[in-house]
Amino acid sequence: IFENSAEGAISVAREIAALIRSRQQQGELAVLGLATGSSPIGVYKELIRLHREENLSFKNVVTFNLDEYYPMQPDELQSYVYFMHEQLFDHIDLLPENIHIPDGTLPIEKVKDYCQAYEKQIDEYGGLDLQLLGIGRTGHIGFNEPGSSIASTTRLVKLDPLTITDAAKDFIKEEYVPLRALTMGVGTIMKARKIILMAWGEGKAKILHETVEGRVSEEVPASFLQQHPRVKVVVDQWAAQELT
Ligand code: F6R
């Protein structure tokens, strides 16, 4: 629990930097699972600073993003492709061929094979070393809404009405928010060797309490993280206020 989100974000960025540097020394890749939304922005800001001021290179980094709206064109302002480039990728030396973000432009008949291939690609890189997560007020991680099973894999999902309401701020009007998304599954996330879940602000306090201290169930998909051997929950004092 950190005093504020800025301090929490710096600590998460340092942990990511340490992983990247230790892999560099061994001549190996670091495979990162990344999130979008407001929660990781401070982490990305600090990673950019480390790149500019402390020589942190991302040349040995491979990234897989959690999710993307469906349908979605990459050049739309609300796309997660646009977000990742603006918030991180355009400011560091990550190689374009090492970036993976679910493709929201695919025709529906190609989605199933594509999702299986996304899983396979992660496996071919030896799995995710570290998965960064935010949490939605529904208890979603990625876009695994209530009802998602622990074994779920990358797939097309329907967004929960509360998630659509929360996304409306990015889309001008609620009716413009896509009803669906492509997301890594809970099972995909659980296979990561290490997971960091971030939550800032009192709006996340209730769901954070249910996630960390509540019963493990599909009703709160993030609660499955209780069963992961190496998960760290990084929060500010406001998100932590309902923890006992
Ligand atoms: C984003 C994602 C979502 C968000 C969650 C919280 O890639 O997978 O699960 O992490 O909706 O969003 P913010 O951080 O905007 O509160």
C-alpha cells in the first residue's frame, strides 16, 4: 500500500526495469503482458523516464497486450493500439515486431483461429514473465467479466453494462462504446510467472476488498488471482481503505 499512485507506479516501473536488465545481462528476452486504461499510465511514464535518463533499453523486450475493443480500427483514438503507442511505445526503443496487441479489425469468422494463435505466440516466447493488470469495477481483469472461468483463454467477449458505462468517458457517448472485446482469458493471465495488479482511488476500494479478501469465484474474476503463487497487489491508500 503506497501513500499515492505516483509512488506505487514508480515501484512497479522499477520492478519491470530490474526484470528487463537482468534478462539483458543473460542475453535473454523479457516477455511482458501489458494493460491499458488509467491504472498503468504512471508506470509507463516512469519507464519512459528510465529509458531517457537511465539508459533502460527495451530491445530485448517482447510485449503482449491484454485486450482490444471489437470491432476497432488501430488508428481510432479509443483503440488500445493508439493508447499504447501514445503512452509508451512511441517513446522507447521497443522493436515494432516485438509488439502484440489483439487485432480488433478481423472479420468475425477469423476471430477464433486468431485468438488461438495469440495464445500460441505467447507460449512460443516461453510464456509471460510478468503480467501487469488493472481492475474494473465489475472485478474484470483484461475484459474477463463476471462469469469468466479460471480456464478461459483468449477470446471474443461481451462487455458488462457497468464496463460500458465506465468506458463512455472515452467514447463521448455510451452508445458509441463497442459491445465486445478481444481479451486474454483468466487462464492466459494465470499462466504468467508473475502478476502485478494495480488499483488507485476509492472507486476501486470495494472491488479490491472482494478481490483480495472475498471468496474466490467467477462472480469476481480477479479473485482467481488469490490462487496464483506470485501475485503482487499495488494500491494507494484510497483503494486500500476497505481492506481489513
Ligand atoms: C485494460 C484492461 C482493463 C482495465 C480496467 C481498469 O487493458 O484490461 O481490465 O485494466 O478496466 O481500467 P482503469 O485502469 O482505466 O481503471
